[in-house]
Amino acid sequence: MAQIKHLFIISGEPSGDLNAAGLITEILKIDPKINISGVGGAHLRKTGSEIICDIKELAVIGFFDVLRKLPQFLSLKKLILQKIESSRPEAIILVDFSGFNLRLARAINKKIPVIYYVSPQVWASRKGRIKTIRDYVSRMIVLFKFEEEFYKKYGVAADFVGHPLVEIAVPSMTKKEFLCGLKFSEDKTTIALLPGSRRQEIENILPLMLKTALLLNKEIAELQFIIAKSPALDWEIYNRKVRRLGLALKIVEGKTCDCLNAADFSLVASGTATLEATIMQKPFAVIYKMGLLNYLLYLPQVKIPYIGLANIIAGKKIVPEFIQFGARPTEIARRVLGLLKNPQELVRMREDLSLAASSLGEKGAAGRAAKKILDFLK
């Protein structure tokens, strides 16, 4: 059996960095002698991997943001290709970050095996990318069962391993301990605001959430609010938006699951956090807004009726979604108030979330992915 000496891995966003680190940790458990290098952040660095470029400035939203950073991406692509040429890894592992990674796969052009972990959402939009995957990706390792079925329909080799968040989405303390640490009361209604992990999301989405919070605060006495802060972003981005609001509000860094666990209801930007809320079976609403031109370019490409992963997995709307022009604070507040005043509807939402979460597989997804990759390469 061939000995694997070197793997190259590329993630480009905080959630991808976390997934990449989990995968590499499991690969090194199987074979600690493998040398790992690539593009990532703090999580991947902690595995002992050599980081040739940190992801901090790579995350983008929409066409125009990509255009602005195009020289940076072109330089990074050139650097990666040079590193691959000089170090000759046995394989390259791509983690999400599809706009960049699929172009890189095409440039590698089958010179070495390319494995994709955490699939691009080609089932949701831009299905033309399936041809690129079929032509230039050796193996897909996917997190959702429906993705395996989707790829096989198009003749792409894919393995479903389950979702690593199933074991990661766990609070670090009890609700009582968390709220006590914030000097908040366990007896008051708590609303969590999770506006995303990218600067553009904070700029576009957090103001909507805060306006909604002000409307809710007028209707329900003694509400308390928590904002889940991304460790990748500066405090000032958040602080300048919450000044002089007059709300009982705390900003908490790097504790998304604790924020969700403590909340009676959450407002969540579409993305990884919606899946964490689903796994934890915590009632929430999905909110998303991007720049108008980006939205107008993106909209014709979308081929599914929902944006929230809970709804996509369930195949029906189990949590409300407020997207772009529909993301109006008055409408969001009206719907949230209706849910908070109807405990039976919240119970039904938790039951639907539990059913959706059960389709994500058992614990150990990263370990199964690591074994699939090493078996494939050997």
C-alpha cells in the first residue's frame, strides 16, 4: 500500500477552517507522519499544519466583493500552484470556498488527485459547476445525504459521511451558568442575534436585527439580547452599531452554541449557524440581506425555494425566512412575537428541527471522511 507523505488543504472561510481542522485532526490520528500544508486559519494552524496564507482577508460575499479582491485571489492561486509543483503532495483537499476552489481544481487539471470536502451548493444554484466537478474533482466527500444522491445522478463519485457539526454544536456550559456570567436573569425572555461571520454580513444584517430587537422590546417587558460575535472580526464593527440603543444587550465572542442554548428565540443569518440551531433544536428565524446589485445577480441562479438549511433538509418551511426585500424589521418582529406567544407552535418547530437534525448522520463525520480520503488515495 502506497505511503502518503504530504497533503495540501485549502479552506477560505471561518466555517471551512473549522471543518478543515477537524478533518486534518482525524487524518493525523490515522497517520501522524503525513505532512499537511495549505490555506486556513487559527483552527487549521492548531493542528500543526503549515499555513501558507491565512484566511482572515479571504471571505467575500457577492460578485463585486470578489471583483475587488481579484488580484489577491489570482496571487494566491499562483502561489498555491507553485507550492503544489515544488512540494508534489499526493493530493489536494478543497474545503467549501467554491468560487476559488473550483477554479483551482480546473487549473490543477488532474495532475494530482483533487478531493472536495464540504460540497459547493450546486444543488441550490449555478448547476453549471457540476461539469467542472465531474471533470476536475476526483472524489466528493459530502455532509448531506441528499448531496450524495444528487451527485450520483450526475455521474459524480460522492460519499456521504454525515455532518461534523453534529458533535461540534454543543454548548460549553448550562444556560444558567452562561446567563449568570453575563449578569442576565434566567427568568427573562432571551433573544440571540447571530448576524454572521463576515464583515459584510454584519454591516447588512445586524442593523436589521437590532431594529427588530427594538420593536420586540416595546412589546415584551424585560427582554434581554445577546449578540454572537465572530472571533474573526473586530469589536468596533459591533460596538458602533449598538451604542445608545437602550437595550439590555451583551456581545459575546466565540460562543455561538452557548448563545443559542441560552435563547428562547434566535435571529440567525443564513449559513452555518442555522445548522447549529437546527442540531440544537432551538427555535429561530433566518434573516439574510446582501448588496442590491449582488442580490440581483444572484437571484436568477437560485433554483430552490428556501435559503435556510433547516428548510432545505426538511423539504418544507419549518422556520420563517426573511430575505432581502422581505427582511423588514416590522414583519420580522410581528412573526417572532406571534411565535413567542404561541408555545405550541414553538414545540412543533422544535419537533421539525429534531427530525431535520436526525438526517445529518451520527457523530464521527470527520473521522469517516478522513478514512474515506486515505482509503481512496491508498
